[in-house]
Amino acid sequence: MKSYSCFFNGPYLGGAERSFALQCRDLASLNPDLSIRFYIPYLHSIDETLALKNFILECGFRSTDIFYYHYSPTLYGASRSSGIRNFFALIQMIFGLLFTVKQLSVLKIQDSQCWWVGGNKVGFVLFLYGILNSFKGRFLWHFRDYPFAAGIFKILPFLFKFPYSFTIEALGNSHDVRAAILKSPYPFKRVTTLYNPVQKFKLREVNDGKLTLGVASMLAPWKGVHSIVLFCLLYEKELRSLGYEKLSVYGDDIYKTKGDHLNYKDSLIKLVQRSGSSFIHFKGLEEPEKIFKNVDVFIHSSLKPEPFGRVILEAFEAGSVVVSTGLGGAGELINPEKDSLRYLPYDNEGLFRCLEKASQEERFKYIENAKKRAHEIKSIYQDQLREVFNLSKA
């Protein structure tokens, strides 16, 4: 029986973690003889992993398939934007790296035929661990974000020069991420694309009354939530005249990294409080099904290229109209004016015109075409999964 070890990038349950667990579920259904073990890092306490553990169990796996290890909080908390600011920070990160590698050594993961590594943070650590411990299987590094070379990642190209006995491949969660990996200095043997799957949603009832706008993402500046909050404060009167009753903001700083993320959520809340507006509501973390059940028009507001755009597919599945900037991998999912609407970042007039269309009879066309598009993307994903793991359709 083949054994795969699947490594999560953090202890928290976000979109990337949901997708990874669903991909493992789908792989197991295609290959019943496969044994899959999950490895979840924790920073301070195993209790941090509870939501992620429960989701893995919901995907049909057993608690005996799940293992934990201590990941250095210093290493985890250093975002790609913060970099290495001084010699002391460099020493801290190196000690954090060595600490985490030592924690991995008690897991006895060398007997797996494949390490499926679900993210950049854990990928770096496991690459070093694989070199030091002569791992001889398949190392599948799944980039759920664009590759970067800031901070401790600056030394990654040098690690590739060391002799290693495993085969290392890369997965990008969109063609755009794959293209970025191919341009990177990392000499992967093979680079392929594997889209993110989403859960099946019950199609929401079409609302003929007051409409709700929604955004849902981790609360980080590049996700553009502030741009939507400011837009709604400026256009509140006009939005209400179109039938929009409120903007619901879902999400939190779930990954608790430093850099640009720091205090972002609090700044947004204070901005709305000072404005005195009753239009904008912060909802915190909710399950995707509950989010899209209550959102008529979903705004995907990323200001930088999006590695994939999982929430777009969730909105398609649920029957919410999607309005997106369509940057990066998100642009692969949408067909503007057919199944969705598109605007440029910070183009308030363009965004308003999109929301005007989404409030009219036209929105039913977008909803119907979006359901078809979601089915197309699911079929593409299934073919990609078979290709990555060399499984036939039969």
C-alpha cells in the first residue's frame, strides 16, 4: 500500500486548508489503496488546530490519520514582506528553522512514498529536512501562493545546490502561479497546475427584495477590503437607491502574520465607527455556506494578483453574482459579462457600474452562466488531479 504524507502550511482553517483537505479526499476516492497521513503544525497549543482537524474528519478521514508537530512561532510569524531587517532577526529565523526541523524528526516521515507539501512556509522547512535526512521519495511542493525570495527564502536557491536524493516537483494552484514558478530560480523537475476544489453548496434562493453586498477573505491589505469599505462610505446613498441594504464583511487575520497585516482589521473597524455609517457590518469568521447564503452580490476585491480565487467558485456554486478585479489566477475563473462582472482596482465608477448591472434583471443571466462555469472548472480540476498523480479516468 502506498503511503502519502500531507503537510499543512499552518494550524488554522482557511481557504487553502479547505482546498488541500478536499484534494486529499478526492485523491483517496480515486485511489482506494492509498494511505494518507496528515501533519499539522501548531505554534503554541494543539488546540489551535481544532477547526482544521474537524474539517479533515468531515472529509472522511480518521483522527488516527492526523499528526501534529511544533512549528517555531518566530519563523511562522515572519511574513514575506517583513524580510530580514537585521542580524538578530536572521539569527532568530535560523534558530526557528532548526527548531522546527528537529520537531519533524520525531514523526518518522521518511517511509512515505510522497510528501505532498501544502504551502510555502512548511515547504522550505521540509526541503531542508529532506536534504538532511536523505528522503528518497517524491517531494511535491504545492505553491498556494506565488513563489517569493524575501526573508529566509533568499537562501532557498543555494539549498538546491546541495545533493538531495528525492525527486522534487512543484504544483501551482493556477496557471498564473505555475508561470511564476517557471520564472523562479528554483529548478523543479516538473511544474504542473492543480486548481482548488470547493465544497458543494445548496443553491441560494434568488432575492427579489433588498440586496446584500459581501466580501470574504483574510483581512490583509492586498485583499482590498479597505477599498470596498471606502467605496461604500462614498457611495452609500447611490447603493441604497439601487436596492443594496448593506455590505457584510466576512473574515479575520487568521494567519496572524506580521508586516502589512498588523492592525489592519482594527483600522477598518475604527474607520467605519468614526464614519457613523450603518451600511457596513463586520461578521467575523463564518462557514462558507452561511456566508453565501446571505450574500446576493459578492465582491472579490484583490489589489494584487490572486493565486487562485477560491471564493469566486464558492460564489458561483451558491448562486451569488460575482464582481471581481480578476487579477492573477482569479482571471482564469471568470468570463466577464458572461458569468461575472469585472472592474479595475480602485476604479470606483467602474465598480459602481458593475453593481448597477448586478442589481438589475441581468443578474439572473450571470447566476445561470456561473453555475455552468463552476461545473467546467470542476471537470478541469479532476483532470488535473489525475495528471498529477498519474491516474487514468477509468
